Amino acid sequence: MEALVYRCHPQTAKLLELLRGGVIGQVRMIRAAFGFGGILDVGCYPVAMSRLVAGTAAGKPYADPIEVVGGGRPGETGVDEGAAAVLVFEGGVTAQVSTGVRVTLENCLEIYGADGRITVPTPWVANRKAADGGKIAVTVKGESRTTAWRKRSPRAVRRPRRPP
């Protein structure tokens, strides 16, 4: 595994649980974006997440795309400043993935199903201080609800204070 810590994060486990439970019906489309980096830096995040979601929708650990079409814009130094691709998976699931150095992208994951959608506002950094605490928004038939992963930790253990 290429240090993709989100794959082992409880937020991702909760997302997969929702998908397996069919909360949005049959998965049809995925949109994943990760700004602040090039293809070889962070481009693997949206691609790997799309493979995970498409695989889960098909009852597998992951799926390989059967077709990929993409493009990008290289800068003066030859580094890609922005890139996007469409991945097509068996069963008709499509994914639009994007990344960019000089493109202001929202770091997000959206999964569209036959009955609704799932939005993960911070799929890559669920437990950072500036993140939203691992929230997952589910919208079905116009009704929205938010769920979050639960941290399973024992009660906080306080260290005794040292005397002044």
C-alpha cells in the first residue's frame, strides 16, 4: 500500500459500510478531487478511492477501470499544473478524478447512486484539526443526514500534575 492512510481510516470503513448497505442504491458515478499536488504526488488518491468505491459497488475489494481517458496541462517546467481523467468500470460506473498544482480544487469525494448521493468533504484528512471530524453527508430523495465515524478510544487518562 502506498501510504494511503485514508484507506485504513474509520471514516472510509463507515463509507464502505454505507455503500454495502445500499443507502444510495446502485452506484453510478464518482467524483474525486485532490488539489495541492501533481499526478505523481497526490493523483493516486482520487484514482485509488474511485477503484475502492467501484469495487465495493460490485461486491469486490476494488475494481480496475476498463477504460481511461484523461488530459492535463503541463507548466513551464513540464510539471502538470492540472489534470483530470474519466475512468469507466464494469457495470457502467464512471469516475471523474482530478488533481492540480495551479488549480483551485476542492478536496472532496462525491458518490452518486440511483437513489441519492454521498458527499465526503474531507476524504483524505478526516481527523486533522481543520477537517470536519470525518463527516459523511447522505442525501436520499431530497432528505439529507450527516453521519460520522466514531472514535473508539478508552476514557482519557490524565497524567498527574507535577507540583509547582
